[in-house]
Amino acid sequence: MWLYNLLMKPTSLPYDFDEWQKLPFPERARKVCQAWGLQGFGAPPFAVIFYTLKIFFYVWIWTIFCSFSTELGGLDSIGEWWFKKEAMGKALLWTMLMEVIGLGGASGPLTARYLPPIGASTYWFVPGTIKVPVFRFLGDKRNIIDILLYGALLYFLFVGCIAPEVTSTIVLPVVILLPILGILDRSIYLAARADVYYPAIFVFLFPLETMGALQIVWFAIWFWAAFSKLTPTFTSVVSVMICNSPFLRFKWLKKLMFKNYPEDLRLSKTAIYISHFGTLVEFSLPILLMLGTFLGWSPDVMFYCLIGMTAFHAFIFINFPMGVPMEWNVIMVYGGWMLFGFSPDVLPTEVSNPLIIALFSVSLFALPILGNLFPKHISFLLSMRYYAGTWPFSIWLFKKGKKMEKLEPNIRKISPDLRKQLALFYDKKTVDSVLSRGISFRLMHLPSRVLHDVLPKAVDNIDDYYWLEGEFMAGEVVGWNFGDAHLHSERLLESVQKRCHFEEGELRVIMVESPQFHNGSMHWRIHDAKTGLIEEGRGLIKDMKERMPWPEWKQESNS
């Protein structure tokens, strides 16, 4: 029992949960946001252990796959081969395989997956599960063709991992299959992290230009990730992340993120300075690395630039950001050292193939620009707006009285309701207290404070409804979630309603789009599952900056 309590017990809330439940919603929101300020999500130590072991597993399996290559070796001789192109090819194929199976980001307890700890493959091999195709006429019900194509993708990725050499013949089936699967089901394409790994694998079709092209891919990822942080929303991301870090457990540091903790949780100048510094680092280091490559800077200068980039990714890593994209941080550091530190004779100017140029023009240039300007039409992942607080989101409000139970018998899925997953480990009170923290994660981010205006328009009394994050909804019925509310917007609501037949008022969904880069405008919609669109409007990020995380409208007690 003591070991269970040590590893599995979440951090206790700093207030009486029974009394908290009786408070009106604005007061409940205030208390849970104040709790986040010092405790974050309060995840048990097991969560940190889970993701740490998963990274060791990820790296270890990569070394095993590399041992199949004729040019590489095993773990005992890794110093002789880790910087070779072949090793990078195996790393890319294995990372994509791990992601699209569901073992990468969006797995484990910090993404609301307890049992089973993964979605993805547990859904995408099951006929009748919900899919999210690009075109409506393709239907929303998984069929045998979807399953066979998905199985083929996994097969060819695995074949590439154990192949003696990563050749154009090895990667070509992956290059062909993934876009087809993306048309049939967007979630598979995004789960494979095609925004990063598709162009990186694509360039292995052209062996003479692979390394220079990979330098462009790495630079673009770093550049657009930094570009997306040139908004006020990133400041709230930094404060939320630091407050949630399992390693930065200093209360004085967490309090510095706010103007006057606990009464005023608007962002402090310290939080703003830290976020600006992080953006400067993320912008400057890749530019310096690319300049150093062109100008032939000394290895010592490149070494220190790479040390800075490694420290940057390590900071992200130790904060365990939501979505836990740990493998991405590892491979970005690995690729940085290999491409800019151990490939002195490689230049991006070597890239001249028109197919590479065409793909890069779309995936590394056009999509990020258009996604920042018109986020409604392009996934924040394809826009490379990584963890900048600019993701879209949705809130699903189920009328109390067992309305959520309509999901279980009518929708084919693998993961049970999150409450049922947690009930395998905790008593009901602990389950409810854990779930209550989800509201604080949402409200602590600047864009989410538009809910102060939208919630009263969506329902007459919020206490009559269960609050379910669209992320959890997508994870439960689609099988994958990673901050992209385009997977749990109108199309998913239509699919759910077609199967569950909610009556008017039984399910309301608030959908908020990513803020536009140039004006900070967020498009929001309120839908009723049965009657459709109720109301829509826009909010501005500049108006959110002066708001507290919790709403300040009046509401009667919930006792």
C-alpha cells in the first residue's frame, strides 16, 4: 500500500473538495486555478516514471534497428555510427512508426490515457470506429480498406526499420501511403506527425540531396516554432508549463509567474520576460547554425550553438508539456547535432530536385504562413505552431442525468470514459478531484478566457452540465488527440449525433478557433447537437490579457 501511495497518489488539492463542489462556478474556477499555480496538474510520480522509461525504450529500440544496417552497428559501437545518414533514416522511420502506433506523443496518463495507455492502433484496426476524413463523401465509419491501408503503413515502416539500408525503395511505400491515409482519416496523418517526419522521410528518395534537405527541414521546424511564439498567448503557455513541471518545484518561482499570487493571476513581467527570452533563443540559434553552415564557422562556435539548442529542448523536456511530445524533443536534438555538428561538408544549397523544392514550398513555407493567417482551415500542427498557446479547442457540455452514457452503447470505441479509467485506480472522490483540474488547465491559457463571454451564451446554468474537454472526447471516440480541435469540431459532433441522437439541450459544444497571427482574433461557435449552430462571434487576445483566468460573472451557490 505504501508503494502504491508513493507512486500513484496524485497531489492533494489545497482545499476541501466537498466544500468546493458547493461553490458557484466562478469561485470553483478561481480556487482550482490558484491550485494549478502551485501544483500544476498534480500528477502522481508514476506519470514521470512512465514517460522517462518510454524515452529509454525509444532510444534502445532505435539502436536495435540500427544494428540491422550494414553501415551501422550495435550499442557497443554507437560512437562510430550515430552521426551517419543511415542512422538518421532509422530514427525517422522508427519515430514515425512509434507515433502512428500510438506510443509517442498523446499516450499515457498526461494525455488522459490510463488503460489502455494508447489509442491510435487500438482504434484504427477496428472496423466501425469513427474516422475523420478530409471529404464527407468518404464517410465517417472505418472499413476494411482503411484498416488494410493502415496495416500496410505499419508494415512498410517496420520493414524500413529492420532493412539493411534505408533506400528510396524502402521509403517510397511510406511516402505514397501516408497522404492516402490522411485523406481517408486526418487523425492518422497527424498522429504520424507528418508535419515533421513526412518531408524528412521524403528526401531519402534522393540520396545525393538527403543531408542538405534535412538541414532545411530542421531549420524550418525550429524557425516556424519560434515564429508562432511571437504572440501574447505564448506567455501564458510558459507560466502554465512551469507551474506544471514535476522538476521545477520551487513555489517562489511559480508565484513569480503572476502579478500577485493568489489573488491576481494575470501574467507578471517575469513571465513575459522569460517567454520573450525563450522565443529569442529559439529564433536565434537555428539562424546561427544555418549561418555557420554557410560561412564555415569553426567547430567550437557550432558546438556552443548546439549546446544552447540542446539546453532549450531539455528545458521543454523537464517541464513535461501537455501532449508529452518527448520523442520529438529527442530527435530534434539528435538531428541538430548530426546535421549541423557532424556534417561539415553538407550545404542546403545542394538541394535542387524539383520534387523536394515543390514539397518544401508547400509543407515548410505555404502551410505555416497560411495556417498563421487563416487557422480555421489548416491544422496547427501543419502550421508548425508548436506549443505556443495558439491551438484551437472545444468544450463539450453534457446535460447531467446520464446523458454522457449515450456514448457507450452507441459509439464503437476502445477507451472507456475517462472516469471509468480513473476508477480503476482511485475512489470516486479522488477521480472527481483529478478531473476538476482540467478546468484550470483550460482557463489558465489566454485564449480560453473568451469562455467568460461564451459560456453564459451556451447554457443557462453551467452547473447543470458536465464539462468535458474536446481533447478527451476525441481521444475517447476517435482514438487520438494532440491539441488539434479540428478533430473534435463540427464534423465529429455530426458523427456523434448521428449515433447517439441527443435531444435539444442535452449536448452543447463550444468551439474556439486558433487566434489569427496578425490580429489575435478568435472565431468561436456554439452548437447544439440536435439543432446545430446557436451563435458565433469573435474574441480578441488583447482583451484576454487583462482578465483573470476565472470568470467574474455572478452565479448562485451550487449547494
